[in-house]
Amino acid sequence: MEIERKFLLHSLPDDIDRYESVEIDQAYISVDPTIRLRRRNNDYFLTMKQNGLLAREEAEFMITKEQYERLWAKIETNVIRKTRVLIPLQDGLTAEADIYHGVLQGFMTIEVEFDSIEQAVSFIPPDWFDREVTDDPRYSNSSLAINKLFYGNNG
């Protein structure tokens, strides 16, 4: 079960360079049901997700580069390219700041994953987080992969 809250992010902490980061390319073979391909640095994954916003079932499988390349030929969406920066928070939580590239250049979001719905509901985001978009399906990565230019009007 994936339980996460998602926020917009208009600026990064000043010390962002001190945190671990990974480069991610991802696209979708299908958005209904959700079947995602992702390259995270030099690791490759196939992920299946059920519908949902705050909480949803997720199954992720590591695959070989060769499998990834064969499946990549079947993607149905635009490619999302982003740098994910892992920022430690209180209570052992980690914020995942996504800095998008390419057609989504300049767009940033931040997500926090939780062990329970109760923990997610009680989470108080730091001041540098912007507006919460957890319940807005337009900000899901699959929606961004389909409607790549939506973010330009995210007010």
C-alpha cells in the first residue's frame, strides 16, 4: 500500500545540493490500469498501481535494462524526466522533491510517503511546502504524462 501526500513546490531549500538525488525517466504503458516504466539512475522498474489519491495498492518489480527497453517501445504517454531530491524530515520521514525537466521544465512537486493513513493525516508540512494537491488527480504523474502542459496553469 502506497500512502502519500503531494504538494506543489515553488522554491527549494537553500542547501538542496547536500541531499541525495536520483535521475528519473518514466512513462506509462497504460494509465487505466496504471502500468508505469521507470528508470531510476541505472535501475529499471515496472510498476502497477490501483486507482486512488492518498492511498492505493502498488506493486513494483525490478526488471533488466533489456526488458525495460523492449517495454519502452509500448509506452502510450509522454516521457516524464525529473531529478528527485531526498530531503529528511522530522519523525524519520523523507520528502521527495521532484524537479521536472523537458516540457515540464520549471515545475516542482514534493511528496511524503507514510506508514499509515493516520500518520499521513496528522502530518504538518514544513513552511517551505506550497499548496497541497494530494486530492487533485491533475497532478498525478500519469496525468502529467498525458497532459504535459497542464502545469502551466496550476494556480
